[in-house]
Amino acid sequence: MGVAWALDVGGQLHATICTYSTHANLSTAYNMGAAAGIMLAVQIASGVLIAMSYVASDAEAFSALDSALRDTTYGWCLRSTHSNYASAVFLFMYLHAARAWMYGSTTRVHAAVWVLGLVAWLLMMGIAFLGYVLPWGLMSYWALTVITNLLTVLPIVGVDVLCYCWGGYFITTVTVQRMFTIHYLLPFVVLAVVVAHLVCLHYMGSASTSTSPGTAVDSDAFLLYYYKDMYVLGCCCALTACVVIMYPDTLHHPDNYCYVDRYVTPKHIVPEWYFLPFYSMLRACSIKALGVALLGCAIIAYALLCLVPAAYSYSRGIHTYTDAAMHISILCILGLLGQCAPIYPYVDMSGALTVMATAIHIML
């Protein structure tokens, strides 16, 4: 039985990795998911190495990372890789989702494939936020304070949940330890979700618009796809390596290189760029509970995209592409507004665009 099971597993792996039947017209846009997976692997590996020298303490976290950056051999490279590859993961993840949305693929893939991808994205958002907190800079501290206070919108138990997350009535070393523990463990959960996403994709099929799929026996064509994949992934890794080596601090806010001062707040809170569209939605509402509800509805709407009938998508043709392009454009503009000061007209524009994005969801 053991030999038969091993042969069966080996055959499945061979069919999945070496002779997987795929569509004949896959373009570079289909490489973004693989690129996001490679960047995630780099993130996990570099994060494990950084964790070996990190001190989860509100008094020592900043100095420990600063010492690792300045005094250890290639410590600058390791930390820059970990911080900048987070942006690379989200960039390729967003491009991967945008390709599926604009090609109308969300209506043709199995719901499990889309929902697992969405779960991986939500978990990555949580991991990225916790990682943004751990350097314990000025922006990190106040971003943690602002975002965790959103828990108070929960009726009755909101304040109790907030105190439990903090480990007390204010942010202390216990808070840093809890953030670090969750930040270290969640990537392995994301890895499991990504594997499940790939398994569902291979067993339930992708959503290429091709009508002439490749064949498992055509090994030359299959190798051609491998060469194309390696070329695209090589270009992506080269671009991210240039950012790490030449522009390591460009994507980060200067205030986060200042030590935490509980009595000094930044001019305005600016999260990382991949949070900006959703932060802009939150900031557009003067009522905190309404902003959280609006953001939750937007995420639910993203999840329900896979439930739109495929026949409806096919009948609309170019309109599906247009709707997706309009919504993605609105999200990009919201991202630009999210880094502006919370004053007129930026907040008002954010509110108007948020309503427009919600209306497009309703039309879909």
C-alpha cells in the first residue's frame, strides 16, 4: 500500500509540475500570480532571518532593528529586501487580481479559487499591517493606535476586545510581543491557503479565454511556457533587486525612522501604499462605524464577483472590461488621495469616489 500511495503521489506531482495541460494563448499577464508567489517565498525566508535578531519590546525594538541595519554584515540588504518585497508581493497580487477581473475570469473560475485568493489577500493585509508596526517608529506607533481603535465600533464588547489586543489599557511591550507572534505565524497560514488556491486551480480549471488548450504530450510547448515563466520572473526579481539596492527607503515614510514619542503625533497618518485606497475609504466618513461598515461591504462585494453568472458576463462583452477598468481607476485615485492631508477637497473627493465605487459594485 505504501509503494502504491507513493507512486500515486509521484504521478500526481509529475502531472501537475511537468506535464500540466494549459491553454495555448497565455500572456505575460498570467505570470503575475507566479511572481507574487515567488515574492511571498522571499518574504517568508527573509522574515525568519530577521526574527532571529528582533527584540519584541517597546523599549528595544527600534534600536535592535537599527543595530541590525547598521552593524551586521548585509543587515541592510536583508531588512530592505523584507520591507520592499512586501510592496512587490502586493503589486503582483493586485496585478494578478486585476487581470482576472478585467478578463472577466472571475465569472468562469470555480468560486473556491477566487475566494481562497481573496482570503490570502486579506491575511496578507493583516500581516503587512503587523509588520509595519514592528519597527516601532513614530508612524508605526500611531498607525497601530488609530487602526486598533476601529475595534471600538463593535457594540458592547468593542472596548474589551481592544484592551485584549493591546494586552492592557494602553500600548506596551505586551502589545509588541503579540503583534510579533501573529506576524511570524500568519505567513505559514497564507502559504497553506496559497497551496490550496493552486490545488483548486489545477483540479477545477483556470479561466483563460483560449479555445485551444495545450496538450500534456506536447513537451516542447510545455517547456516553452517554463522558459517564458522564468524570463518574466527573472525580470520581476531584477526590478525588485534594483529597488532594494538603489532606492531602499523610497517606499517608506520618513516619520517611521523616528523613535516613538507618545506625546508627538505625525502631521497625518500615512500607511503603506497598498493600504491607501482602503484607508481613503475609511477617512472619507466622519462616522467611524460607517467607514468600517462601508469598507466591509466593499470587501464582501469583491468576494461576490465570482457569483456573477458567466452567461451574463459573456453577454456584456466589452462592458465587463469597462466596469473593471473604471473601478480599478477609482481605486488608484483613492490611493493618491489617501496620502494627502485630511482636509478639503481631498476628503470630499474620497467620499464621492467611494460612493462611485460602491455604485459600480451594485451595477455589477
